[in-house]
Amino acid sequence: MTTRIGITGAAGRMGRTLIEAVGLAGSDLLVTAALEQPQSSLIGADAGELIGQGKSGVILAGDLARVIADIDVLIDFTVPAATLANLEQCVAHKVAMVIGTTGFTPQEQARIDAAAQTIPICKASNFSTGVNVCFKLLDMAARVLGDDVDVEVYEAHHRHKIDAPSGTALSMGKVVADALGRDLQKVAVYGREGQTGARERETIGFATVRAGDIVGDHTVTFAAEGERVEITHKASSRMSFGRGAVRAAGWVAGQAPGLYDMQDVLGL
Ligand code: NAP
């Protein structure tokens, strides 16, 4: 059976990648709707031509309500306000969602949690398979290395990224904090400047770099006296996120209502 996919922010960096990724995924997944902001000059353009391929017959729409009957799953990599507006419509029409947007407040996340009682939602701060393997490795490293090490998270992204630290860096910090029995909200330190005093041992530090066209680098350092372990992931193409999100779309379409992540999709 074919899973019909809608893509929001279709002209954005991830949106274009997702259109391409669905095309690479095989014939049981099909883009049947592509959306942009209503005022976008690209409304009416062909989604296939948008990514430099031939006509696909899918025309960029500006209003989800007009195309929602044509889709089984909505993949949304936009901004929190747009994702939450789309969420309401998906709940009303019982359409599953894959959410890649980052930067939600705790209150906004609570709305997603509530929606997941009605529809299946797969949400991940990072849809790449490699990063999800790293989450597993981080959990193992933190449990073995324990309180002997200082933990620092470093991330670097392109100059256009609007939130910091990255959702992936926060997820990595949370995996480590959970494994060490700490509350990330209490122990996170976001940047340091001036007379900071000596490092408090239980803190988890975050460092952010924004520059050029970096797709996404993450390193978690576990530093002890005399040695350190570093777990690093480097994305060199957005297609790593695109392929993962499309795999998640095929998977989540067949699930019961609930909030899932990429670990569930990969069976980790
Ligand atoms: P982008 O290139 O700026 O694309 C965002 C898209 O959303 C654009 O097409 C934009 O349209 C559209 N948009 C913005 N505001 C909107 C609104 N109010 N209503 C409807 N559409 C709206 O950004 P990106 O690099 O693709 O990243 C998008 C999101 O995905 C970010 O939150 C990023 O952190 C996240 N991300 C997640 C992963 C993951 O694996 N989870 C990986 C990469 C990125 P305009 O251009 O017209 O504003």
C-alpha cells in the first residue's frame, strides 16, 4: 500500500531535501502534497521542478486544509508556530506527523504531547541514523564513566540556524544526564564568560558555533584525570536527516496514536 506524504516548508533547505528523499525511498512512498507559506512566490510551482527534477504533478499549495485529504503523513520541518498550526489540522483530520522542527518551548512541547493521544507522531531532534546510534553510545559511555568525568557538549551549524544550542545537542545532554541520574534543566550551563570560577563537577556544559555552511557537527566529551573519551558525529549532507525522516514517515503511518522518536523507528 502506498503511503501518501505531505511536506511543509517544501521550498526550505530540509523541505527540498525531503522531496528528493521520498523519490529515492521507493514506490511505496509518494509525495502527494507540498506546502509553503501562503504569501510565498513559489505557490503554484511544481514540487519536482523545485528540486531540479522534471514535473511531478504536485503543485505547491499555501493552505494545508485544501490538501489534507490527499495525505496519510505530514512531514514538518519548519518553525514552531507553523508546526503547531499544522498539528491542529492533523489532529482534526487524524493524519500522522513526522516533526523535525526544533526550538519548541516546554509549553509548546506539551501541545505536541497532547496531540499524540489522538494521532501517531514521530518527533526527533535529529533523524540521522548515525546520530541515533550516538545516543546509544552516549548512554553506555555515561553509565560506565559515571561521575569521574566532566561532560561537555559542543555543536556547530551553518549561519542560518535560528535556535541554540541545537535540538540534537540538547538531546545528547539529556541522554547523558538521564544516564547519570541528573536533571538537565538544573545542571546545564549554556556558555561561559568572565570570572566563572572553577567548574562545578556535576554540570553539563554546552558550546555553540554558528558559521558558514556547516550541516551539523556534534561532539560530547567525557574528560577525566589522565584521559578523555569523545563521541563525535558529523553530518555532511542534509540527506542523512531526509532519509531518516522519510523512513520514519513510512513507519509512523502504521502506528497507534502516541509520541515516538527515531529510536523507536530504528528499533534501538
Ligand atoms: P529553512 O530552510 O529556513 O526552511 C524552513 C521552511 O519553513 C521554509 O520553507 C519557510 O518558508 C517555512 N516557514 C517558515 N515559517 C513558516 C510559517 N509560519 N508557515 C509556513 N511555513 C513557514 O530551515 P531548515 O534548515 O530547512 O530547517 C527547518 C527546521 O528543521 C528547523 O527547526 C531546523 O532546526 C530543523 N531541522 C531538524 C533536523 C532533524 O533531523 N530533526 C535536521 C535539520 C533541520 P519561508 O522561506 O518562506 O520563510
